[in-house]
Amino acid sequence: MRKISGNKLLVKALREEGVDTLFGYPGACTIDISDELYKQDYTKVILPRQEVALVHEADAYARSTGKVGVCLVTSGPGATNLVTGLATAYYDSVPLVCFTGQVSRPLIGNDAFQEVDIVGITRSITKYGVMVKNRDDLGRIIKEAFYIARSGRPGPVVIDLPKDVMAELGDPEYPSEVNIRGYKPNTMAHVGQLKRAIKMLNKAKRPLFLVGGGVKISHATEEFTELVNITNVPVVTTIMGRGAISTNHPLYIGNLGMHGAYACNMAVSECDLLFSIGTRFNDRITGKLHSFAPKAQIIHIDIDTAAISKNVKVDVPIVADARDALTRMLEYVEPCETKQWIEQIGAWKEEHPLAAKEKPIMTPKDIIETINRVFDELILVTDVGQHQMFTAQFAEITEKKQLLMSGGLGTMGYGLPGAIGAKIGNPDTPVVSISGDGGMQMNIQELATAVLEELPIISCIFNNNNLGMVRQWQKLFYGKRYSMTCLHSGAACRGKCGEVECPPYTPDFIRLAESYGAKGIRVTKKEDIEPAFREAMKSKKTPYIIEFEIDPEDLVYPMVEPGGTLRDLIMDC
């Protein structure tokens, strides 16, 4: 049997795994892999402008397509630049397989040029990490990596590839099966536990579904919607769960948590049964743990055993894939008597509706409502900050509209590369990103990638001249001491805020977009919002930036006070 190099086997493995797109940046330790990729025509190689952005692009590609995102970077700084993106994917359960170059085995441990222990560095933020020390193990390890990334609770996997291992000749066969002793993720729901949960649901007077991103990850939105239609039980979501049921559904209340709607937070506080599916109960949705859902029995369905009763003690644990559990539930559930409970929720909505103040000037809500109106089909990607919360509050997410964002880690700089990855994976679907002026500058170099890949994405910048979310906290809780949040700040005005004229804002986003070969539109008035989108939507190959000048005093409400309970909501100030 003719032997082949590890580099050739890796390229063969990508084809066997159906990897049609790879996001890669070259270097000395991966140049031989790059050479093998050059010789094939199955896997398209995307060359981003920085590894930090590269992994976000693979992440959004995976989220939007349901496939595994694949990265290739070199050793040393190439590998360490993946760290933030790996953590982003880990917290949001995104399947990635990231190949990192490594120095040859004799150099490992000698502080060689561009040598780092990337497996050790990323151990706590990956589902699995391994260095390939033997050429004979290469095929098996790659096969296992793809299986681990996509099975159970999905997540990122790192495979470290020493250069000399990849140069060795060995078996040309790529395994067809995986058998990992000790890793047998359970996806099947225990029918007895499900029946017990359904019995509790039927008895409850004030039942409530709490849904996280797990329902979307398992592609169970149809099953969940059918469950809600049968049971007539109202729904709240985490921001990652938004879209698990259409936001236009009559039983959907909204998002709960730190910036959740008043009715949502009250519903969780007053329900007598909280039926949770696919969420980790992190602090942004619970507030003070001792006061979270204090009157409720709690049922929790999650594919990850470790997530159950980790933060919130539950009464009925069900370890299962959300889609399997929901499918089985549909065989047994019946309508619940929830009329009075729904009326009470409606009263809370009327008491404190989720609505921004109407202003004569342009607001974030005006922009998001325009996006709702002009796009029938859409992938909407956000960065992290106030604009993300405004989007989570007001964006319509339906069967034809996806919402992607960094939820668990809250990674600024995700928006633009996320839009690029989503568009590459979904070339026929409109893609819009929303970033703040701070987050946009963290990965703005990716405009070059968007231009050269001819991706007609629309990148919205909510420019309030500040790091808005931190500034909001400074206004509300730090006596308006705006330290390190004004993006005009520099040598000319340091220590003289209010005493001297602010320096001009840097950069000019429109001129910068044009310098990359993109197009730009600046919008300052409400009446110009829709025409700007209509103009950008005409583009077939060129990315657009639309910069919206936003009042820095537009704050995100409601807001739970730091250290408060879900009832401790600041409605406005």
C-alpha cells in the first residue's frame, strides 16, 4: 500500500468529513499543509486578515449552517490568537475543529521559535485538545475530533500538529468509524422522567417555559413551537434562545435577565413551575440565585450533565438532546389551563411595556424596527454592547430569520467576522451585522476579507462615540465618572474633559470603508434609515458599512441593578 504524508492525510480527511470551507492563516509550521491544500479543489480556503477574526468567522459559519467550523493556523502567535474565539465557541456550544501548527518534536520544550503549549493554554476552554505525537495516530485523532466537536454538547476541539509528524509517511486510509472508550454522550431522554415532568406541567397553575440556545443548537424549534401550541404555556428565552420560537408568537413574552422585559422577569419570579430547556442558568439571567424563581418547581432538560443543578438546583433533571426530549414529549402532552396566568402576564406587559422612548432624533429602536420591516429573510449578527441588547429586545426572529451573537463570553469584535462567516456559509441569504463603534474597530481589518471574497454583507455601526455599555454603568452607578469610555479621548484632552473642545472622532468609517474597496453611508436622520438599507441591499458583490450617529444618552432599559434580583429593575432614569 502506497504511503502518504500526514499533510496529505489531513487534506484527505477534510474531504471525507465534508469540509467545504476552511478558514486559515499560514505560517512556517503549516506551510506544507497549505501546499497540499493548493493541490486540491474540494475544500475552499478563506484567507482572513487575522487569526482572532478567523476563528469568529468559522464560529458563525458553524452556527448558521449547522456544520463544523474548521480553522488552520500556525504555531506560536497564530495559535494563541485563537484563544478568545475558542472561549467564545466553548461557552456558546459551537462545534469547531482547529488545527494548529507546532514545531518539530525534537524542539518541543526547548523554547523554540514560535513554540507554545496551545493544548495546555486552551485546556479549560475546549471540549478536547491533543497534540499528535505519532503519525500512525493522525487519522484516528482527526476522526475523533470531528465526532467530539459535533456530538453531545457541541464545542471546540484543538489538534496540535508537529511539523515533523505531518511530514512522515504513513497509512493513507482515513477511518470510517469512531469508538472512544469513556465518551458515549447520552442523547435519549428518560421516558419516566419526561412523564414525571409532564405530570407536573399539567398540575401547575402558573407554568412557564424557559428556553436557551440548546433548542436552536439541536434544531428543535419546530418541535418546541408545536409543544407550546399544544400546551398553551407561555415562553421566556435567554438572549441565546431568542428565535427558538418566533418572536411574533402570541405566547412568547420576551427575554429575561439583566436587560429582560418586566413581564418576563415577573413571570419567572411568580411562576409555580419553570420548565427549562437548553440553558445554563448563568448569572445574567438569574440575578441573585437565592431569589431566582422562588415559588417554582424547576424541570431542566440539558444535554450536558454538568450543567444540571450547577447553578440552580432543579427538581426534575433530564439529560437529553433537546430535540429528542421534545419529540418524545409531543406524544404525551395535553393542553394546560393557563388562561388566568396568561392574563396576568398580559397585565404586566401593559404595566411596563418593552418600549424605548419616542424621540425626534434617530434611536437604535428605529434602526432595528427598519431591519424588521425591510428584510423578509435574514441572518442578523451582533457584536457585544448596548446595540446587542437593543437587538435582543427589538429584533424580530422568525422561521426565516436567525440571530447570532457571542452570549456566554460577550466578545467584542464578533460582529463583522461573524457576518463574513455566516455569508460564506449562506451565500443566498441576506446578512446584516450590528456593531458599536468600539467593537467594530476590534476586527475592522476583516473588511478586506469581505471585499476580496465579494460578500455583500451590510455592517451597521451604532456610533455613539463611546464604549456605550460601560458608560451606561458609569452613568447609573459611578457618579457619571466617564473613565476610559470616550472614544474621542487622547493627548489633546486627557484630564481636560469639558474644558477643551473634543478632538475629531477617529476613524472616519465611511472613508475607511472606501479605502478597503467597500461602500459606506452615514445616516443621521430617521427618514434616511430605510433608504440607506434599500441602497445597500442592491449590492451583489460589495460589502456596505452604514454608520448611524446615535445619542450616547440612549441607554438600555430595563436593567437589573448590580447584585439585585430579577424584581430589582431600573425602568428608566
